[in-house]
Amino acid sequence: MPGLFCAAFRKQKQQKLRYFCNIMSDEIVNKVAESGLVTIDLEKYLPQKGSIAVFDLKDFLFMGMILKEKDFREALKQQDWEKYRSKNVAIVCTADAIIPVWAYMLVTTYLQPVANETIVGDEKEIYKTVFLKNISSIHESEFADKRIVLKGCGETPIDDFAYAEATRKLLPVAKSIMYGEPCSTVPVYKKK
């Protein structure tokens, strides 16, 4: 049995009350679900909490300015490398010092057997590297000829580079790409 929906409204205080009535069907239809849109939430590709570590060469500098090769090599041998197991590690020097290239190479030889990913750069750079690597794991074939929405609202802010990379990755196979929420999207691409 259909239901009746009625509402009363005024445009301005002085106007008479107006009524609006509509007959509603028994069935509530989820038009978003029927639209065939596939939503991709980029939060799912963020680096996992606790997966990023920083190895700071500052701690190995003599007088906070110079890296002595012999002392540095000995200190690296004494280092507990297990704390970097399965981590994504940024090798950086936060002190204002000139670090020879071989120092980064030497640290990498110790990290490579235990770490997932190692870069020379800061925490923000390793975060971006891992995020892009996670996005690259998207199997494009799963989205062939699909209408894709890259989810735009979430609990964690997503950097612009991630949306650009996901678009680049999906563009060759997608029927269309949109940004936002399934109920309110901005068209970005449509296959011709």
C-alpha cells in the first residue's frame, strides 16, 4: 500500500501556509547501489600505522658535525637492526652536516636485509613512497570498463598526489572516473 507524504511550508512569514503532498511507493530504492558505481577508498592504501621508521645519521656525528668512518662503521655493527624489521625506513641527517654518499650506502647494507623499503629522505618522503607503492598494487583489470568513484571524504586526509596516481593508474581501463561520494560526484574522465 503506497504511503502519503505531506509537508507545509511558507516562503515568507506573511504568506499563507502552502501544502505539498506526494504519494510514495512501499519500496525504498537505493539508486546509488543500482548505479553500478565502484568506490575506491584510498585510505585503504595508506601506509600502516607503525610501519614507518627514521634512521637519523645525526646520532653518529662526532661533535655534531663530522662523520668519522672508523667510528661510524663500529657504531653500525653495534646497532640493533631488528627494530627496523618489516619497517619502511627513511635514512636522513637532521643536523646541518655534510654527509658522504658512502654513509647512506653503508646504512642501506644493514637495513636492506630487515626493512621492507629504504630511501634516503625524511619521514614525509618514505610515507609518500610507500603510499604510491601501495596504490601501484591496484589490479587495473578489476576495474575494466567500470564507473569508478575515488572517495573524497574520509577520516584521514589524503594528499593530492595519491588521487593523481590512482587516476593515472586507472585511466587506461576505466569507463569513467569521478571524485567524491557516490551520491555527489565530480566527473573527472569519461571514455569516449
